[in-house]
Amino acid sequence: MTAAAVLAANFFDQNFSSILNGVALGMLIFILAIGLSLIFGLLDVLNLAHGSLYLLGTYLGYSLVEHHGVPFIAAAAISIVFGMGLGFVLALAVWPIRDRGHLDQVLLTLGLFFIVADLVTIIWGRDFHTITPPGFLLQSKQILGHYYPSYRLAVIVIGLVIALVTYLVFERTQLGAILRAAVEDRAMVGALGYNVNAVMLWVLLAGAALATFAGVIGGPIEQVTPGVGNDVLLLALIVVVVGGLGSIPGAFVASLIIGQAESLGVALGQQYGLPQAAPFALFGAMALILIARPAGLFGK
Amino acid sequence: MTRTGIAVRLAALALLVAAPVVLDTYRTFLLTEILIFGLFAASLDLLLGYSGLPSLGHGGYFGVGAYAAGLLALHATTNAFAQILVATGVAAGFAIVTGVFAVRSRGVYFLMLTLAFGQLLWVLALNWSSLTGGSNGIFGIPVATLAGSSRWLAAGDHFYWYTLCSFLVGYALLKLVVLSPFGRALAGIRENEARMGSLGYNVPLYKLAAFTIACSIAGYAGALACQQPKYFSPDGMSFDVSAVAIVAIVIGGQRTLIGAVLGSAFYYVVRDQLSDLLSSHWELALGLVFVLVVYLLPDGLVGGARRLQRRFAR
């Protein structure tokens, strides 16, 4: 082995959990970012209320699992239906201003974001909570000579499966072809006889359901607090922009980068005595990528 | 400008000049804050409204100006004008360096890149403790002096009149920019960038100039924001500051300049009046204001007033 390879292997060994935590966080953000990216690409709406969907999902999961004894997996399933309902409400809210500029949509969804954040504190208070993972994932698992929580591994697997399914639906099915075409030119797809409004509504419902689902599976990793919607929204926005709007592969790669900037950035900052380096790593990474590629990694 | 238009403006000016005589110390302080923040919000309107460049990091340049003025007061000179000039210049310098990259991106990318720059400036202020005092900020700043004496600006009333003059100068500069051929070209770029490019306008240069001017005026207002309380900390340049400026513009009405000032006044007065009620639920109130403004007042207060005026004129 060359010296560089040894150095890299040592670095990987020392920061094993930070790196894997970064991957798990990245997958969580990716699930959120797909919806954000598609809703923007297709509906041309920058949905800042996406963080609220995550927030409502995570509190729903907390209530169901911790207070009503619902099994974790059932709670995750319920959150998907719940998310579709919220997506429908969001569609109704956005519909009257669909032809106005981006700024109006940003303001409306930011307003909804503030309202939901406050309502959550009224209903659930400001205390920190967590969601207990399902029993069979409570243990740690040995992987590459390190012990690592199996729940986080499960989140990584779920993220990868969702990434694969989204990719296949997008690239290999007729629905995917319609979606890709509609991102390029909505009016043309409508002229070909497809019901674009129905496609847009379904994308909104699916995006919202993914966000509330991410809220439930994110509950055991991220804390359940009123501020968590804020944090994940910011990360998802950065991922969508860094990856290139409307690009699923872009969002996937960007999630991995941003997950590391958040997790490894904090860990390295603490090792080298710069505890506040993480925001530098996060915003610095975004600024550098956008300076080099103003339309994102996979943007046109 | 119509005769009533001139009369309204003169009356407003007279009221502003006479305000400290009528108002108590606290309200004069509040009005001073409104003028400073109003100028800051108006400078953002030049970007967001007139140039179609919605920046989410404008507070960063406000903070750069404030720190420049405060550090100058602590280490070099208490001269009020020198502080304002240096603050404006330093903010312009930061704006050119970051703006070169920002104006290459469009739409949501511009939003996110300016957010990143604003956050990076904020993190810089928070971490460069030897210079900025970290999260405690800079304090113990001596009173700014005019003509070598601190007696001019020590009293709140006097500082108010000084702020009013500075505000009027800054506001007039923005108005001149907007009405100039340069301002018309910015409007053209906002409406149809490709066409302006093929007409021979150097679009990126125009955008960079607009970005630099707006951020300089933000730094100018930042100097005042440091001179008034003689204190400044990273809180004064956080994302919230940028967001409130956008709120002020939207409440007042985009692309009017005065709307940004009126919106700031509205925001400060409401926050002051309802502070007890809002301290626990200000997010809910702010969210409701956003939603209501978007649905009911698409052009803000100024747009609403103009519609009302037209109805009465008929």
C-alpha cells in the first residue's frame, strides 16, 4: 500500500462513525430533497413549507409511537397517507397564486412554514423528544470492524432503495418520460393530451408523503424539536441547489456531499479545535460548488 | 409630480423634522431605528424590486458596514462622516468580491448563493473573535463626533436629526439610481435579460453595479445602526435581519423604495405594540402576515393606497 492509501485508510478508520452518520443524514435529506426538487421542476413552486411537512411527520410519528403504542413501521405507513393529505392542502393553498412570481410563492410557503412551526409548539410544546426505533433495529451491528447502530444502517438502505426506485421510475417508465418532458415544457405535454394538472397534483402528493415519511424515519436520528423543520429545510434546499434543480442524480450526489459537510465537518472541527467550523464547511461547500458551476452539479 | 404629491411630501418631511419635539425619548429612539432599517430595506428594494435580484444575504453587508464603523470608532476615529464613508466603502468592497460570483447565477441559485454569502459573513463575525468580539459583539464604542465634538450627537434628539439627514441623503441616492438611465437599464434587464444583452448592454456588469450600490447603501445604514446604540453583535446581521427586510418590502410594496420604509415602520410599530402578545407567538403572527399579504395585498401598502387613490379620483 502506498503512504497515501494508508493515510486514507487511517482517516477512514478514525472517522468511521462520522462518515457513516454523514451518509445516513445525507439519505434522510435526499428523501426530502426529491420532493422539493420535483415540485420546483414541475410546478415551478419553491416550497419552503417542505420543512413543515417533515416537522409534522416527525411529531405525528412521535405521538403515534410514544403515546399511542403504534408500531414504528405502521406509524411510518400512516405518515405517508397523512403526508398526501397535507400535500392536497398545500395544492389548494398554492393554486390561486400559481401564475405569480417566485417571490410570492416563497412568501406564502414561508408564511405557512412559520405558522406550522408555531402551531407545533402550541400542540406539543418546546421540549426535545425522540422516537424509539423498532425493536429489531435497536442493536448495533459489526461492519468493517466497527460497531454501528443498525437503525442508521437501515435508514441508509431505505434511502438507497428510494433513490433506485425513483431513478427507475424516472428513466424507465412512461410516467417518468411524461414527468421529464413536463419539467422541460409543461404546455407541450398538455398539448399532447396528457392531463398535466393531474400529474402536478400527484407529484405534490408524492413529494409531501416522502417528506412526512422522512420525518418519521428521521425521528430516531434527528431530535424531535420545533426547530428541526428549519434545519432539514435548509439542508434540503442546499442539496437541491447544489445538485441542480430538477435533477434526481444531482440531488443524490449533493446529499452525500452535504451530509459529510455537516457530519464530518463537525467532527473534524472538534478534532482540530474549531467547533464552529461546521457552518463554514456547509455554506463554504455550497458557495464553492455554485461559483464553479452556477447551475449546480448536474444542472444545465 | 402633482401639486398634492409635493404637498404630501413636504408635510411628511415637516412631520419627520418636528417628531422629536412631540415624541418622548423612547419613541424618538424607535423612529431613529425605523429610519435606519428603512434605508437598509430600501437598498434591498433596489436589488429585489428594481433589478429582479432577490438577495437573501443583504443583512451580511449591513453587518459589514456596522463592524467597519464600530471598529473605526474604537481604534481610529470618532468622526461620524469618516465612519459612514469607510463603512460604505468596505461594504462595497465585500459586495464586489462576492457579487462577481453571485450575478452569474439566476433565480433560485442567486437566492441560495446570496444566502451562503450572508451566512458566511455572519459566521465570520461570530468566529473572528480577536477583531469582532465573537458573539458578544463590539461595545463601549465612543459617541460619534461632528466637527471634532461629541456634544452634537450625544442626545437622542440630536442623533435623530443626524439620522434623518443621513437617511434623506441615502434615500435620495437610491432614488437617483432608480430614475437614472442606469436604473432604466436595470428595469430592462429585469424584464428581458436576453434582449438587453443583444441591444449591447453588458448585463453582468450592470447587475454587479446594482449589487454593489445596494450593498454599499446597506453598509451605510449599518454604520448608523452601530452609531445609535454604540454597540453591534452578530445578531444584528443574521438571516432574520435579511428576512425582516424582505417582509418590510413586501408589506410596503416592491419597486417603490418608500414602500420599504413604510413596511419597516409598520413592522417596528406592530412589533413594539404587540411585544407582550407576540413574544411567545411572533412566528404565528409573522406567518399570518405573509399569507394575508400574498393573498390580499399583492402590491403591498403602497399599491393598495394607489388603488384607493384611483378609485377616489374617478
